[in-house]
Amino acid sequence: MSVSEAEAFEAGMSLSVDARRRLAIRLLASVNPDGAFDQAAESWLRTEVVAAYDALKADPSRGIPAEGLRAEFEAKWAARS
């Protein structure tokens, strides 16, 4: 007998926070059993993120001030409601 996603979610929500955390970790691990995601994330961090960091460090004017970024996120969030 299989359980629907909604039924599994409802059953999971009845668990304690610690049990849900452990279950979430196990479920995530089952999606990526061979570590492909971890390898891809590591590669992305070492290539694209490092390149973006180096570019920003070389030319800080490319950066977006935190206040402006926060205001942009808040406006987008408010528009969703």
C-alpha cells in the first residue's frame, strides 16, 4: 500500500521536531544516494562562486548594498501577499 505525499506530510507533522529533523535528513539522503548533488555543489562553489567572489573583490562597485537588496526582497515578498 502506498501513501500519498499529503498523507506522508500529515503523518510527518505529527512527529516531534527531532524526529522530523532525522526523517528529513534520511529523505534527503535517499534522493541523492550517490553523492552527486554534493559533488555538483562542491564544483559550483569552487568554480562559479569563487569566480564571482574574485570579481567582486577586484571591483567592489559591482556589489549591491545590503539595504537595497533587503528592500528589493521585501517588495517582492509584499507583492506575493
